[in-house]
Amino acid sequence: ETGPTVCGDEWSDPELMEYLGARLTKTLGNNFQEYISQDTVRIILNKLEKRGYKLKAMTGLGQTCIWTLHKELDDE
């Protein structure tokens, strides 16, 4: 269980990405940017749980693991 952890794409909530300690980066050869944190997945998932996110699914693709989370919408 080691970092880095991809936390979101370039359209993700900047405040949430800052809370996760993720920085917006662009990898050479990619035509998109993504938020990456040096924290492990466990730490990122714990932080998201504190913000109200719940784990809905997890899958593996090669040596990549993908977690899907959901947060109830705030009443407005």
C-alpha cells in the first residue's frame, strides 16, 4: 500500500482536492490533468469518509485498483 494516489480529474472540486493533499499535475504524454496525492489510498479513503463519502464499489484492472464513492447531496 503505497502512494501516489490519483484523486480526481482537472474538473474536481479544488477545495476537496486541497483537503486530500492532492496537486494538479499533467503527466508527459497525457492530454489531461489529474489530481495526485502522495498519501496512500487508505489515508485518502479515511479523509473522504470524514467528509461524508461512502464506499460503493471497488474493482481491479491490471495492477490498478479503482474505488467508487458517493456522498448524499446537501439539502438546499
